[in-house]
Amino acid sequence: MKPLFALLAWLFVAAPAFADPLTVRTDAGMVRGVKTADTLAWLGLPYAAPPVGERRWRPPAPAQAWRGVRDAAAFAPACPQTGVSMPGEPPPRTAEDCLYLNIWAPNDGKGAGGGRGLPVMVFIHGGGYANGATALPLYWGDRLARRGVVVVSLNYRLGPLGFLAHPELTAESGAGGSGNYGLMDQIAALQWVRRNIAAFGGDPQSVTLFGQSAGAMSISLLMASPRAQGLFQRAIGQSGGVFEPLQLAPGYRLPQAERDGQAYAASVGAGSLKALRALPVDKLLGGRAGQVSHPVIEPAVLPLSPYQAYVAGRQARVPILIGSNDEEGRSLVDLSRVTAAGFQADLTRAWGPLPPSLAAAYPFTDDAGARAARAEFERDLRFGWDMWAWARLQARGGGPVWLYRFTASPPFPADSVRAGWGPSHFAELWYMFDHLDQEPWAWTAADRRLADTMAGYWVNFARAGDPNGPGLPPWPRLAGDEGPMQALGDRVGPGPVTGLGPLRVFDATYDAVRGTPFGRE
């Protein structure tokens, strides 16, 4: 009777999964999602325990199991933050209990998975490691899922809650380092995906990371992290990477990061780790929080800088699709104040003393030219050089690379804060997520063709590690320092790397700082 009793008990527990295609078993319990005409979605799934109280500034712990069926019909709060990641975005609902993810799968009438193992795309949002929220409609995975993939988005700890390094935390860790809790969260989410995504129709051995801005920077770091190895098979980086010499950013090294952490603790009135853990979360977002809101090179998660790891061939050897936008700087700098006379002084105020060769690489003769030069400088300094460096480093034995430059100008309304920004930072998101219809703007047939093309490229890459496919303009792999680079705009097709001359000046400048030619240590 015992085997029969066990069978009946199993059928009783599993019955909801057979009766309801939205009810799925995870390793912590059953969840029930929501259905639309095109997709199935499960929102607000816990992938780790709440990082509160004594769990503040500790590696993520497993999610606590529950009984019954958990409702998964609404987004969980975003992680505590200041400001917003997108212009015009309302501030998100936040809570320190924020380690949740969301899943979208095709609604093909067969329930979760329909017996198939679909490619999985895991999105990491941007926001400078200080803000961002998966609930932002622009980041929803519904339109991509319709193309035959499972899409996952995740929250991760931000600002000082996600990246504080401190001597007491280093001692407590037993691993010789601290910081990078936000990166640990991303790794924990990927581990959750590996264990559970098959129940939602995904293939745990076909995972593509994709992210924008700080999300892409995170991916460049995860590719260099031993802890993330094997958790994904492909990577897409949009406008973000971390490859500059650390001599230019000493706060990324653990000793300086710990000193910054002590100064931050003092700025919020906490003289010890115990005092920090006792503070209300709002208090932690003040003081010198901005100085401890970035990753740290430390033994536990990032034993080498990304540049060092890639040069040594220790990064994930996976195909990558990466690029940046043609006018990234227009949404990040007030160009209306730029003049020819004040060009150099403005750069110095913003970035400190710079080698004369860098400014000289962007010549101009009048105020209009100075504004254009400043936009190009900001593009290359913040994103353009990093993406070119990432592409070249990965192509040298790490895996095939497809490089792009987004050149389309979304029809931002003339009365909006985005007016005149063109192909600025984040402008590609509406296209690659195929979300033009979320905004009542004057989209053209060309915009819709580009959205269809980009979403097709992204999904093809997730499916096969190659963006090419039927009905799409050919996209050749990167073959050398000069390209090809795929233009994604009014024209879709290959050409040489844009602005190669100034990029080579950055190379020479960084070589001088490192003391070695690019690609050597």
C-alpha cells in the first residue's frame, strides 16, 4: 500500500500542474502565472532570500520554500535606489526585499514549455548600478517571447546595498574581499535559471545574457568571473563594458574601495558594520553613497580586472553580439552649454586633467562643431572604446563576435526631455525589444522594419549563437580591428568601424597608462 499511497499523494500535489498550464513547480514551491493572447508570464518569483537584517551585505541565500501555490501575477518591488534609470520614468516601488525575477514564454496553447526546451534570454537592466527596475514596461519580454524564446529579467541589489566594500565585511566574508553583492545576485539568478527554467519551457543549456548600460557592463564582468562560468552560452552587450586601465579608477581596487566604504559609513553616521546593518534603508542611500556604487576587483567574484582576465584568456569563451549607439552622449551631457572657447575647461571639470591628445582627436572650429565634438568624445569615452575593446579581446580566441553601431533616431516628441537626442544612450531599446507600440510616437514604416530586424537578430543569436537568418540583411562577423561593424538604422548593413581614428588615440592613451600595448599584460 505504501507505493500506492505515495503515488496518490504525488498526484494530489502535482494535479494543479496538469490542470492549469500556468501552474509550475520550482525548487521552492508551486507558482501560478498569468496569460495573455501571446505569452505566458510569471512575475515576482523569488530567486534568493530577502537580503535584509543580518543578510545585508552577504552573498544571496537560497529562497525560502513555501506551501501551496504562490501567485506570480505582479512584479515585485525594485531594489532600493535613488533617481530613475530612464528619463521621464516614474520612480519605481522599492523594498529591500527585492531579489525576484520574471519570466515570459510563448503562449502556444501547450502550457509552460509545451514539451520543448526553448532558448533562454536573461536580461540585466541598466541604471549605473544605482537605479533601474524590471517592471519598466520597456523591459518586458513579451514581444521577444512571441518569437519562440523564454525571456527572464531580474532585480539585483544596487548602490551601496549592492556594492559596498568595507574592511569589516572583508574580514567577515572569509574570502579576502567584499563588495559585488549585486553581481552575486546576478549569478544567483543564473543559477536559479539553470535549476528551474526547464519547468517554464526553457533550455538550461541554451542561455543568452543580454543587457544595456550597467547591465552590459555587468555582463562584461560576469564573463570574467570564475563564479559565472558555464551559467550562460552566449552574451549580448548594449552600450556598456569595463575595460579601462584600473589606474584611472583606483576605487575599483579593493584597498581603495574599502577606504571609500569607511568614508561612506562615516557619512551616514555609522561607525561600524553593526551600526550600518541597524540603519533604515533610506539612510543608507544618502551621504557618499555614490562613491560605493560600482563593482570591485576582489578575490571572491572578480579576482582579475576584466581586461586582465580577457588578455589571459580566462573569460567565458562564448559568442558575443555587442555594440553602442551613434550619439550616446546627447542624453548624458547638456550640450547646449558647450562652446568652442570653453571646450577644454568643460572637459577638465567633468573628467579631470586629460592628455592633450584625447581632446585633439575631436577637432572643431566653432560652437556647433564643439558641441558635435563633445558628443562624440562622450560617446567614445563612455561606451565606444569599451565596446571596440571588448570585441577585439573576445575575438582573439574567445569566440565569434558580431559588432554593431545603432544609428536610428527615434521620433522623440518635440516637447519631451528627449527631443533632439537622436540615436542616444538607450534609444535602441524600443527597437530590440520590439516595443514601438508602447509609445504613441510618430513611428515610420522604416522604424517598424528596423524593430523587426533587430528583434530578429537578437532572437536568432539566442537560438544559434549567430544573428543571421532568413529574411534578414547579412551580418558578417568581426574580422579585425577595423571591422566589419553592422549599421542598425535607416541602412542595415556592414561597414568599417565608426570613428576609428579617435578610438586609436584612446588605445594609445590607455597603453601609456598601462605601460603595455593593447592586448598584452
